[in-house]
Amino acid sequence: MSQPVNDDYSQHLSDDEASYHEDVIQNGNSKKRISTGKDGVVRILPPVSVAEIHAVEKERKARTILLMEIPKEHLRRFHGMDDAKDIWEAIRTRFRGNANSKKMQKVVLKQQFEAFSISSSEGLEKGYDRFQQLLSQLEAHGAEV
């Protein structure tokens, strides 16, 4: 039985997303039926019962929630994973970091905040989006702005 995860990410989930986080992401989704063909290829069989259909739908939603929150520059690393629990473990491994790396990230983000500017070629909308992303990252690291 898995233990509840106390990650910064889980604090930002809505009630519906938290339900998927607890049920599918942390505990896994073992409702998939697997078959091995004569050629030795493993195939995931389509769901047939209502419980299987419901489990597949919950897995799909949990996977989508996780993939939506991953920064675009890292998305390709996680997109090929099929199971929400595997994606969650990979995210935790990739982004958790140690105390020194978190401190360094916080310092770099503060420097980016202090030097922030929007060029005329970038445009106000893209600059604003970039600024909001920077503020979100600073907030996630607990930095005072």
C-alpha cells in the first residue's frame, strides 16, 4: 500500500484532480487486461466490463492532468509513458532535486525576475505569459517577490 505523497504539486490540485491523484496516480491502475499473442507480442485488450471502462477513463484523465502540468520543454520525456503512476514517479524523480539544487534554482529564478524585461519583438502578451510563468516558479520555490 502506498503512502500519501506530500509534494508541492499535490497542494495545487482541484478536488477532482486530487481524487485522480490519490486513486490512480499513487495507487496505479491495475485494471488493464493483457494478452500475449502467438508471435510473442504483448497486447492490451480493450475494456469489456463497466468497471474496466471506468478504470481506463480514470487512467486517461489522470494521465492528461499530469501531462498538462509538465513544462513544454520537458513534455517529450514523459509523453510516451502510458501509465499515470509511471508518469508521476518520473516527474517526482526529475523535478524533486536535492536541497542544493532547489536553492540554486531559487537563486536563478530571482535573478531572472530582477532582470526581467519584455522586448518589442516579443510582444506584450507573450511577455506577460513569460512573467506569469516566472512568478509561478518563484512561488513554487517559496521565494519572496
